Amino acid sequence: MTAAPADLADLIVDRPDVSDGAALWRLAKESGNLDLNSSYSYLLWCRDFAATSAVARDEDGEPVGFVTGYLRPDRPGTLLVWQVAVDAGHRGRGLAARLLDALVERIADERTVLCVETTITPGNTASERLFASFAERHGARVEREVLFDREQFPDGPHDPEVLYRIGPLAATSHSR
């Protein structure tokens, strides 16, 4: 779905639900730069990780962007952002940043969020810019290190995944 450009104010950001799974899969597929997971995984994600994910909806309620994430079990103050995707007709206007900020704010209303982590493959400048600007808006440092090198991927050639650790975040705990 490529929509006509709409004002970001017309979009609603909320939690995904299972009925959004197919749309999230489609957005990931059409992004052209995300590793596409099975459609089943997007359905499960919308069921099991809705509290740590966000979806942007257009005026018809259709998903036009999403952020999926989870709180790391061994570091419950760390939100790992798994994927970010925005429909082609809504790109370039700050929707990904709005989704990311809204998600962190929503989670921080319930618990302390100290850090955001994500992985980015080298050369993905859109993601690099998104997370650098997120760090700047939240007064946080960015640390980078290779998390998974290309040899670790069993299913063929894959660029390394560089871990971006962003934190500590300013004023993002439920005790604000």
C-alpha cells in the first residue's frame, strides 16, 4: 500500500493487535531493507509483544508504520528495538521517529527505561540517522559494537549486525 502523503497529525500511534500482523509483515516486506520474518512471527509478535511495540494508523485505521521491540529479560530496563518500517507513502516526514518516541514514552509510563538497543547493518543510513537523532533528542550516548559477525549467520551471506546501545535516557522512567 502506498498512500498519498498525509499530515502526521492525522495518524494515530497505538499498540498493535493480532489483526495487524499481516499488515506489519507486508510493511516489512515492502521496506526493501529489513530481514523478512515469517508471517506467523508477525502475528505472534502482535499478540505477545504488543506492549513493547507500536503501530501508526492512517485515518482508515490501516497500519502505515510500526516499531517492534521487547524488554531484554536479562536487562529489563533495556528496550531492544527489533524492526522499524514505514509505508513508502509516509516516509521522510519523521514518522519512524514519532513511533520510536511514542513507544519509549508509553513503556516509560509503566516502568523504567534506561537504554534502547537495536542492531543496524553497515550502510543502512536511514536507520543510523533515526537512532542518532533519537539519542540526541533523549540526551543519550550511542555505543556501537558488532553483535553478530557475518560468519555467525547460518543461512548464507549476511552483513554484520552492529549493536547500537543508546543510553542512559534522560527523563524516561515511570517515576518522572
